[in-house]
Amino acid sequence: MNPSPLLGLLLDVDGPIASPVTRTIAIASIARDLASLANAGNPVVFNTGRSDAFIAAEVVPPMLAAGLRPGAPVWAVCEKGAVWAEIDVRGLGDVQVDRMLAMPADFADEMREVVASRFAEFMFFDETKRAMVSVEQHVGVTSDRYLAVQPEFDRIAADSLAARGFGTEREGVRRPDASGAVQWRIDPTIISTDVESVRLGKDLGAERAVALLAERGIRPVHWRTMGDSRGDYRMADWLHDRGEQVRHVDVRPADGVPATGYPVLTHDRDHVIHDEAGAHFLGRWVEASDRGLVGADH
């Protein structure tokens, strides 16, 4: 295996890889290009808030069907750094969990009941999470209906944690505990809410990814990160801060592209977003890998 592959890919899943509408890999070229890049020795690491069960069900099978080869360097870092596993031709490997980052079990039980009794029409409790507590919009519910009730669930979650004596952070607003500390974050997205340790994030996912590659002696020459939210920039931030050559792809730049110390790439057509934009850039990276050259626009 090449210890210095041309590209290292650190990829959010919802948005750039899986459609936020179908919650599946809906564009066939995505799985094909991911397998091609990994087969060429370029490490592919999914850095996601999703569970390992979601990756095993929705991401791994299309990659295997696309011809992922034995020894191809592919990993999943799930739940924003709390859970991780290798992916190979047998599927998802042994799952590792950082139990120090897990939500209290009694809080998870309460949120499960809150969803069942008050929000079951709009969302479901994600039973596959090992560290986070997450709820997600039903596929058959329109976005406007879900987003109308999401703030109420988020408020209930914050109040429940505060009643247990914990400090919380919600959309940048800190609600510290008696000692001034904040332990947990309520993090809404366009299709879900994650309740999680404040230590979790795409930057922790990036740190896990680099450590996993280091175990195999791999250090890519160039990194490409890709996501659809401002939080996804944190993986590129972390790589840049440690001196890596990184470019970030924002597949939903309507939220605004922040000032960064590294280049940010977007599709040149405003209406091409999410997995359509992700497929576009993956295709470019396959071409660049095949040519052995990464240009400024890749």
C-alpha cells in the first residue's frame, strides 16, 4: 500500500454522498467513484453524524457492488467521532465506541418517550445510535412541517438536561451548569437533531481519521473534505491547523462560505447542490487520481 497516496478524502455523508431526500446513495456514479478512488489507494473516510448501522446498510453495499477490492483503505467515523470502524470487502468491521462520550441512558429513555408521545407524526427516535441521542424527520413528512416542530423538541431536550444539572449549548447559546461548565450540545440539522457531547464534532472525526490512517502508515499528500453545513468546515480547519494541504468542498454554500485559511470549492451552478454536487467533485477526483495530478480546481 502506498504510504503517501495522492488524495485523502474525508467526507460527510448526508448531503454530499447520500441524498437528504431519500437518505440513500441515489446517484450511481458516487459509489462507483468512491470504490475507484479507494481501489487506487486513496483513503476514503466517511466523517458523519450517522450511526454505523446506517453506514452498513446504505453506504457499504453500493460500494461493494461497485467493485471495492480487498485492502482498499476505507473507514467510517460515525456519530461525529464517537464511533468508528474499517470497511472492507466483508462489510463493516469491528465497531469501536468511545463510551466516555455517550449520553446518559436515562436521558435517552426520556427522549424516546417524548418522541413517541408528542412528535411521532413528524420524527422518529434513532435506535441505532451508540453515543448520541438523535431524532430524524420521517421521509414522508415535508420539510416545512418538520422544521416547524423541531425547535420545540430541541427546547425539551435542553430543559431535560438542565433539570439533571448539566450545562447545554444550543445554536451557539450556552446554558452552563452551576459550575459554569457545558457538557452537552443540541445540534439541529435540516432533517434531524443530534444531542451529543460538546467534545464531538467533525474536527474530532478528522482527528480519528488521521489516527486510523497513521496506524497503517498512510499520510496523503493532499486532503479533500466535503460537506453541506458550516459544521463540516471543522474537519478542514483541523487538517489545516496541523499543516496538511487541504481543500474543502461545500455542496450547499447558500448558508454562506466563511473566511478560511484554505481554498473552498463550490459547484459553479447554484442549483447543483447536495449529492449532485458531490458526484461532480468525486468524478473530478477520479480523473485527477488517474492522471496523477491534482489541480487547483479539484
